Amino acid sequence: MLIANQRLVTFPFLAVMLCFVPALGQDERRDDSKRLLPNDHQPTIVRMTAEVTDISAQADIKFREMRFGKPPLVYLSFDVILRNDQKSPRWFLLPSNLGSGHGAIGEKGGVDTLEVFSPQGKGRVVIGRFLGTGGFNAVLLPARAEVRLRQFPISYWGDPPGNLEIEIVIAKQLTIGGDRAENWFGKSPMSSVKADIAEGAENPMRVRTTKRTSDNKEVAPLIEEDRRLRLPVSLEAK
């Protein structure tokens, strides 16, 4: 809560009260949730400032093409750029299915299988495709990283609209059935700081490994979220 400094300026026949409000410094404009005191030390009134996130600074998605499968299935592909602007690694979770019957990532369902892809190009990118009723794609980026994924597939169930919204979850930690997601990949899933793949993101020829739950039953993912990005994407033909 800002407290104005008050100064009384006197003119003939008139007294004017001026209020000077100090400008917010950069530290004060940061996410308030990171600088709140413990509950027993909270002031009576707390000023909350909404964090303004430049979505384009973290991710960018452009529609490439559409193929029709057996109704109601439609195969969409996109060019995707992911950027980690943090000082520590982050998981980027992207949907594998959209449309009827499919909710946001982590909202419901579980996973029972992981397919690991290593598409070719400049730098190294590892893509984990978790399968199940709550399936999604996962890419682990180091600090200050930027990767470009080409022909990234997302299935749409139903009649796709001319414009849709794709949600990407950025997470500090990802746990699958009580086990760190990194352990599911076998080898390190960390991508390069800079990477630009030259082929389809999930080329079947680039499957590195697969892993299933021991009893073939789904387990729940636990996502420690950093933020969620909602990107509008036009599906209109170019």
C-alpha cells in the first residue's frame, strides 16, 4: 500500500493540497505473490498488482496444415517456438488432443505410456509424448533457451473452428505417478539452449524409447505450474 507524501502549498486566498506518489520501481512491479509476508505478518490491506505477461516472449504457434482422419478426427500441424526466459529449467507442456471431450492439461485423466522423440536439426530437442486419457507433450528447456519445433502435431476431435486457443503450461516440476518425469525418459530430456529442428517434431523414425507403467494402468501427473499461456491461432488457409 502506497502512502502519499503530503505538502501544503499556500497561495493568496487559496490553499492547495498536493499529493506526491512515488513511482513504482521495477522490483515493486514484479509478481506480488513472490514477496508477500507470512500470514501472521500480513497488513490489513494488501495491494495486489496483476502480472502482465508478454505471451509472445514465451511461445509462438503458427498453423501449418490440416488433414482429415476418420470422423470426427482431424490432424493439425503447427510450427512452434518455445522460450524459457527464467534462470532455471522449465517444462513446457503442450496439448496432444483438442476438441470434444478434451480438457486443459492436468485438468483430468492420467497417463500410462511415454514415447520419446529426438527429431533431427540444429541443436538437440527431446519431445516426450505422454499417452492416456490425460495425455500431453512435454519438452524440458534449460535456462534462457529457445527451440523451434516444425510440424508439431495436435489432433482435433470434431469440426475445427476457424480460430482456436491453444494452452501451453510452463512448469517448474513435473511428476508422473510419484516419480520425476526426467526418470521416465531414460537419458536426460534436457534440450539445447538453442535448437531448430528441420523435420516433423514427432517423426515416427525418431522414436528413441518408450516406457509404460508396470501394471499398464494410468497414473496421475503432478504439475508444479509456473504459468499458463493461452495463444490464439488462426486455422484459416494461407
